[in-house]
Amino acid sequence: MTTLNFRPAAALSGSVAVPPDKSLTHRAFLLGAISDRAVTVENPLDSEDTHATLQAVRALGAEVQGDVSDDRVVITGRGVRGLTPPPVIDCMNAGTLMRLVAGILVGQSGDVTILDGDASLCGRPMRRIVDPLHAMGAVIEPTDDGTPPLAVRTGRPLHGVVHDLPVASAQVKSCVLLAGLNAEGETWVREPVPSRDHTERMLRAAGVELLERDGMVGVLGPVDSLSLPDIRVPGDFSSAAFAIVAGVLRGDPEVRVTGVNLNPGRTGLLGVLARMGADVRVEPGPDVAGEPCGDIVVRRTSLLQATDVTAAEVPSMVDELPLVGLLGALAAGITTVSGAHELRVKESDRVATVVGLLRAVGASADEREDGFVVIGGRSIPGGEVQSDGDHRLAMLGAIAGIVSDGGVTVHGFEASAVSYPGFADDMASIGAQIA
């Protein structure tokens, strides 16, 4: 176990290039595997999750040159229906991989493929993808409690459906749309509120014509082919969020985060920061595969105002909600987060663990069934926290230490490598003191 102590920083300044976007890396690898052309993916995220996805692509029969540790990976796909499903795919801790590859697998020809993962992933709910895939004619079975491993029987004919998501989820929506590529007729997904649309943007970039009607998105199948263009992956907003919040609280004169994906479905935190009175500036850059990108410049804000985050905002910032808790602890007033049931089924129960972490460092926070409430207006003394194997919790503890009075010791900091292996080094480069 790795233990690091993040000490208080009077000021942070400089430029950070955060890791490449994990969501786009996953999707570029998976769509590359079913593309009709060799796809070059530059600047992929080097993490345990994306390594699992690239290994899955290899296991499915696509030719892969390079690895996630390289700046350039070339994937020669097998076409929409040309993959060769293996007996087992190890998804490790990658929930995105498991949910998206299930949608691809049900349209392939083969026998039975087991989608397995580590203990954390095998505790996460999967009926949200199993039920719509069953409705489409697929045979996919979880354990009795609805969790992985999943047994996927490939080679079954699929038909289109209209699926209403009870909770907005980009992963579930993507799974259904990917299955729809190989289904007869129209496959539609309706969400209560819009979620991230990375899969839709990338499918359009690959030449797939998506359907839109009455707030729904769909695909007409079966799709004969897709041709994904080469992609240079921009920076991940969810990773950038930690430097952004650190800059809002300690940036002097400024912290700049460069080359970040600015998809509106991902940047809900920016709207929350604006309401809180933070000094944040966005400098747009060129698009990548239909995704807006640019730099984000933040300066220290002396007095933040509390805010309420509603259910309609959650899908655009679900991974950033722990940081809202930290901001709320230092803002004037009471900050609430509601409609965030999804936090209960992340790598950890992030409602419980975020509230526990905030309390451990001296903040006043309480759980709600679908979120949490934080009473602000005072400084954070500091303390000791556990990551509980959750990468975002490890980094939240680090930022809490940087903006605290006495520092925070984070036990299990190695969990940060799941999405941001160089996080501690990047924080040190802009002035964080780490021991």
C-alpha cells in the first residue's frame, strides 16, 4: 500500500497536461476493433482500465500494434460482425469496458464468452444492460444478484427495441446502441435527462447515421460497416477537474490545464463553479472527432458561495461530485447534491466514502439517500484518509490536503493509477508539497 502526505500549499501556479480522456480511449479502441479500416489512436490513456480494453480488443481478434504505454496504437478491425469472441474477457476494474463490450459481443458469431473482472467490478450492478439486451433477443446472464461475471451467448438474432432508461447512463445507452448496430430494425434509447454522448459522436465520425426523435437517440440496423477516422485523444475532463478545483482554491496567479475535452455532457462542473463565483476561463481549441477541446485557466477565488446540484446536472458531472463536496466545505453556506444514486454503485459507495473522507479531514458533511449535504464556511484541519481502492477518492484526499490547514495523509494512494498514474507528479509540478 502506498501512503502519501499532501501538505498545505499557499499557492499553486503553472500548467498541467492531464492524462488523455479515458472515455474516448475506451471507445476508440472498441470502435476501432469493428471498423473496416486500420485506425491510428494517438495519445491513448495509459491506465489499468484502458489496458484492459486493449487486451479485450486483442482477445476479440483485432490486430493491435503498440500498447497504451505508447503514444500511438494502430488497430486493424474485423468489421461490425467479424470479431471472434474468446471464452473469457477479463475486464479488470473497467466498468465501461464490460458494459460496452457486452453490446458489441451480442452481435458476433461464436459460443459463450464470460465477461469477468476484479472484486470491485464484480460487485457492480449489470441488470441495467442485461434487461435491454434480453429484450433485443440476446442471451446474457449475470449472477443471481445481478452482478458479474456475465455469461454472453453470441450468435443470436437481435431485433430493435425502444428502451427507457430509468436513470441516465452513458454506459447503458452506449451498450444498447452498439447492440443496435447488429439488430434488425430501429433501436431507440430514451433518457430522463441527457447523459454523455461520446459514443454517439464517435459513431457519427465513423459514418454511422444516428436517429433522433422526441429526445431519443437511435440507430437503424443492421449496419453494414463503419470507418472510424484516426484520433488523437484529448485530455480527460474528469482528471482535469482535480487541477481545476485545486486552482480555484489555491491558484496564484493561475493554473492552466491544457488540451482538455470540453464535451458539454462532461463539463457540468464548470457551470457549478460559475454559480459558486469561481474565476474560471475556457479557451476553445480545435475539435477532435466531433468533440470540442481547449484550455481551462483558473485563478484563486477568495470567497465561494454554496450551491445546490440537482438530478438534472448529475449526468454531466457524476465523477466530479466528490470535488463539489470539497468545494462546499470551503464555501459560504450549505451545499447539497441530490439525484446522485449512481454514486452508490461506483468503484466504492461514493456517497458514503466521500462523506466519510470529508468528515475525516474536519469538514461537516452528511449522507442522503441520493447524495450528500455539506455545511461550509470554515477551513479544513486535515487528517488521515483511506482510498478504499477508489481512484477518485485517493485524488480527492490529495486535493483536500493541499487546501487544508494541516495536511492530509492518503493511505492506498496507488488507486489513483486507475485513471491518473502521474497525478502526484503533476500536482508537485504546480507547487504541491508531497511527502
